[in-house]
Amino acid sequence: MRFSKMCLFTSAAIFGLGVIAGYGPADAQSRTTAPAVPKPFTAQEKNQGAKYHTEILREFGGPMQSPQTAYVVRVGTNIAMQSGLGNAQSDFNVTLLNSSVNNAFALPGGYVYITRQLVALSNDEAEMAGVLGHEVGHTAARHSEKRKNSATLAGLLGMGGSILGAVLGNSGGLLGALGGGLQQYAGPLAQVFTLKYSRTQEEEADDYGIRYLSKAGYDPSAMASMLNSLALQTNVDTQVAGLADNRVPEWASTHPDPARRVARAASRSKNYPASILRNAHAHLAIIDGMLYGDDPAQGVVEGQDFRHPQLKMQFTAPYSFGMQNSSDAVTINGNSGKAIFTGGAFDGNRSSYIAKALKAVSGDSGTIPTGDIRRTTVNDIPAFYTNAVVNTQQGQRVVSVFAYEWAPGMAYHFVTITASNANPFDRMFASMSRLTPVQAATVKPRKLRVVTAGPQDNVASLAARMAYSSLQTERFRALNGLSSNATIRAGQKLKIVTY
């Protein structure tokens, strides 16, 4: 979270991300014949992709310059060539993003992105290639163009749409729901390309992603195993975010149920020539030592605490509330309320600052009326706040803005929504404080480590080495794609997370 500006952007949650996609109609008969060659990118699409590319880099942590970068680019470019959208590797631009969110997506014109977190979740090269190939498939199918034609900024950011980054629901914006899936922040220009795809588009994507894998010589069943890891990680993220009671059943969702999707991909992969190419050993060797989770340069979530060593700030979320950090915001989610923490330029005009913060959550759908703006001090930090009562489909809700005059020309703020009779965030507002240099120095990054299981090792012993205070076993299983009944064997290479 760098807080370069205030913005809201909808990014899909793991199984609704643009993570896996393809081009052309779904293979209803499970054919293995090659599809028609897709239409090459037009000059307009290339220009469009180039325009959005800069914003994508800004909103998702920027390009990752690491020992893994060249590897990801090589694999991504190779799988992209299987689409027939370009005649040369230079027709594609593959980027490894410095983001702790499990995400991948693509822009028109050959721009393909994957976050370091999703690379880390991949257990072999074939799984990573499947993710990247499906994103190329999205552009081959022109899925984003179809979606963009029916989307408006008001619909995406307004009360009737999804507020990306706002953790406030798949079916409603900040003012529309107190339940729903965890979302991410992002910028309005690029949002169309990272929103969720429809059920049909996701299934088309899976079909053609498997085809891309086969054409590139990989084991086509890698798609199913990658989807299984994503399903396991989704369950972990759901628990961390406090969303266990807000699951949307498959019949009420536009996206395939994870278990159903895994089984479907496994079945479709059997229609392609068998291959065992996974390159697991090389993949694990390359990602060993990779930055995992939050980058301290963007702030770190530790349990209920958020600490930012560069900004020298910290605050504590309410007990049982989940937090998710992204490049421009922190989202806080619980059963009794939701919150966003972000920042922006501050010229001393408190009314204008609050108006901008509220506009960011209401979009073009209307203006949220505000009450009196009050001033206070929190741990020697000048602060100001206001409350507004709004009517939603769930009844009256209170929207609050609590801002801190952090430095000359800069402020940070929470926007919260709660029921009219609840105030779960009062202690969070009061917890904001500055970190001392000594405190800031204690914020450490997490690293991905590849270890070899010994004769006495089991899931419990290796999970105990995970650098987390909660859900160690669940995190370990998700990271390694191990279902609840899976065991490990001596000599097996496995991933753990350490400081």
C-alpha cells in the first residue's frame, strides 16, 4: 500500500479473477481438434493495451525485478505463442507483478500479467503456464471487449455495482451490501480487464487453457491441479478475511464452483495426448527465496495489526475482522462492518477531502450527504471525521470518514460502513499511531522456501514452520496443493513460508 492517490478498482476474487480464460466457444463435445486461428491483434487493440499497461503497473505494485522475472517472461511468452495471436515472441509483453494478491489477467494487444503470489502458488512450470495461457485466451476471445461494451464506471463503482478493493460484496457496492467476497483496489481505467468473467467465459477459458498446455507440450492435467490449489487458497483467504458465512452457492453465482471446475478440467484434459512435462524441480528451484505475502515497502498485515515501515504508521483492526493489503489500500472486513484505508493529497480543506473520499465509494451513482466535520487528535496526530446516514437495500447504514493529517500535503483515512446501531471501528480509529524507527525496523518480509521432507516429517511438522500465527496447516496445504487427505513422503520437495 503506497497510497499514491485515492481510487477504487474491482479485481476479482480468486476463482472469479481473470485468472483462467480462453478464446472461442467451449468444447461442448470435448473435441481435440485445433480451433480456428484467432484474429490477430489490431493496431487499436495494441494502442489500447499500451495505454492501460502503465496503469496496471502502477496499481499492482509495479514490475518485479527479481531472479524469477526472466523465467516467468520466458514461460509466459512461450505459452502465448500457442494462441496464434502473434507471429513472434516480441508480439507479447509478459510482466511479473510485485503484488501479494493471487491474480493474473491480460490486456488487448498482447499484454499478460501474473503476480508473484500466484507464481508462488504454482507447484510446477506447467501450472504457471496454464494460468498465463488462459489469460492470453481471454484476449483471443475478446472477452474484455465484450465486457467493456456493457460496463460503465457508474455500474462498476456505484451503489448498484461492485466496489473493487472495497471488500464489500460481489453483488453490491460499498453502500449495497455488508456481505460478499473480498475484492481488491485498482484504477478505473484498467478495471474492465480485471473484473470477473462470466461462468461461460471461465469454462471456455479452462477448455482452451488446457489446449494451450497440450500444444506447448505440457501435461494438460496441470490446469486441474492449479485450480485445486486456487480452491484451497480461496478457502484460506475466506477464513482470514472473516467471510466464512458469506459464501455464495454455485447456483447463485456467475462462476463455476471450485470443486466442480477442478473436476471439469481434469475430465477435459483426458481428451488430449498424454504428457508428463511439469518441470516441478526446476520451477521450485527458481522460486526458492521469492518474496511472499506483503512487501514491507507497501505495508504488512500481521494478525490484526497493519504496519507500514516506510510511512512509519500502524493501526489495529477489530478482533475477528480480516484485513487485506494491496498497493493502494487496506480493506477491513467483518460481520458487523466494512472499511477501507487509503490516502490522498491534502491541501488543508477538510470538507473537500471528505467529499473526495465519499465520491470514491459512491462513484457516479449519487452524492452521500455529510454531517458536521469534527476535529480531534489521535495519539498526537491531528484528525477529523464525519458520519452520514444512507438508505440501502439492507436498511439504514452509517458511512463514516475518519482522516488523519499525516504530513504536509498528505492525509490518510478510513471509510467505513456499519449498521446504525453498531460502532466496531471506534477502537481502530483510536489505534492509529506513528512507528518509531526501532519499531519500523522490526517489520520483516516473508520469503518462500523450498525444503525437502525428512523421514520423520509430516504435514503437521512442516506446517509448524510456516511464519504465521494462525491457519498454519491450511496455509501449508494450499501452498502445496495438498487436499485434506493428502500425505507427504520423505524426499518430497515442499514449499513453506519463513521470515
